[in-house]
Amino acid sequence: MTCLLQRRQDILIANMATGTASREHNGYIALLLLCVVLTTFSHSAMAQCSAAESAALLKFKSVLVDTSGDLATWGPAGANCCSWRGIKCSATGVEAIDLASTAPALNSAVELDPQNAEASSNIAGDALAALPQLSSIRTDGITWPGPVPLRQLSKVPLRELVIRNAPGGHLPSDIGTFGGTLERLVVTGTNYKTGLPSSVCKLTKLKFLEVSSTGMPSLGPSCLGKITSLEEVRMQNNHKVTGGLPVWLTSLPNLKVLDLSNNAHSGNIPVQYGKLANVDLHLGGNHLASRIPAGLSGKPEATFRPGNEKLCGAPLGECPV
């Protein structure tokens, strides 16, 4: 293919003086696009996982209850697991497990074996730890019966951890182990009641944090305000989160998006929030009152609505005298 492309390029150059270059150019571009497609397909087809990675994934599958057959493509032993549903590979092996792509519907039927919950969780952790290139885990819908088994994964270069629609369990303090690698952490659609452990503050590479639709009683810990790499923080739909808006969020120098909508926050908007004029801010659906800080006067009304009926000042109505 490379030699053929070179030949077409030589022809194109030779015909520049004859007026036929346009037709040759179109043919060359078409051939180039075909080359790109075939090269991409070739690289994808060449992706291979090792026998050890295949065995590790089958070990992980062995402790999952898969009543809907979402993981039916996982097997047989020794097969190239890069072709299995929900498994993504790079040239060096398995780099992502995306169970969201195997069961996109809410409340997946895939779960850890409830008959042997603790042992199943440990086995799952050990299995995933045997994937040395693993950088992303999306365990959408898996019910963890206890703490998510992160201790075993301490040597895995994890950059993304997504726990979605997963009742039970909680993030253990071992999450701090990934301080040198983790960039994206999502905990949503769970009934977690203990809040985030203080060790999340060790995630100094974190850029995206979402904690939404949980049973957590508060947002924090406040030491998260020291993670200067944070660009997007989404902590919405946590209906048990009451009290004032957390101030620590206003100390994040690289913050671009902040969503605290549909919690149960009350009280005024701290004056420090005036520094967030250039942040995509969402505070609607709470019970906030008093005057909006002057620094937020240029925000659209949708920043504060619906809800917050007792807020006043630009961009909302005038405050009573």
C-alpha cells in the first residue's frame, strides 16, 4: 500500500503541467483515505491480549452473576480477549474494561455473586490486578457487596474509575493509592452513605470528579480544594446533602465546570463564589436565599433556577429594601 501511494503521488506531480492533476488528485485522495481505513483496521485486528490477561478476565467473570448473558463473548480460555465485548486493548494488551457497553440499560443484570460476597469481591480485585496495562474500569451496574476492591489494584496504572448504578459498597481509603495516575473518578447512582474518604485528597492528578445521585450526607472532604488539577466537579442530585454551599470549591484555580444542582443546600451563596464568574456554574434545584454575589451578576438566570426562590439580585429580580 505504501509503494502504491508513492506511485500515485509521482503521477500527480508529473501531471501538474498537463492539466490532468485535478483528476489524479481526486484519485490520490480516495486511495489515501482507503489506506487510512485499512491501516486502522489492521492495527485493531492485530491487538492481542496475552494468555494471562485472558485467564484473568475469565477469573473475573467467574464471580459475576450474568443472567442476561452480557458477557457471553468472554471465552474460551486462551482466546484473544481483545475481541470480547466491553474489553478495549492497546498494542500492549488490555487497557480498559467497560461494562457500560455490555449492559447499557439501567440496573444491569451483571453483579458479584451475592452467595459469597466478600470472597467474590476479593477474587474480582485479584483478577483485575493481573492486567498490568489496565487504565480504565467502568463497572456500571455491578453491585459491590462491600468496599470496591482497590487494594489489589495498587500496581495498575488506573486513570479512570467509574462506578455507576451500583447499590451498596463504598470507596475505601485505598483510593488514595492512585494519586499518581487517576484523572477521572465517577461515583453515581449508588446508595453510598459514608461519603468520600479523606484519602481522595491524595489524587493530585484528578481532573474530573463526579459524585451524584448518592445517599452521601455531605460533599467533601474540604481538602479536595487542594487538588489544583481539578477542572470539572459535578456533585448534583444528592438529596441528603444539606447546609450551606461548600467554600473549598472556590479555591480550585483550574475549575471550568461546577454543578451543585438538585441537592438540598440552603442559606446564602458565599461571597467567595463571586470568583466563579468564568466557571460554567449550576446551582438550581436547591433552597438558597439572600443576595447573589456581585461577581455572579453576569450569569444567566438558569444558573440559579429552578428553585432558590428566595435568591435576589442580578441576574434575578431586585432584592427587597
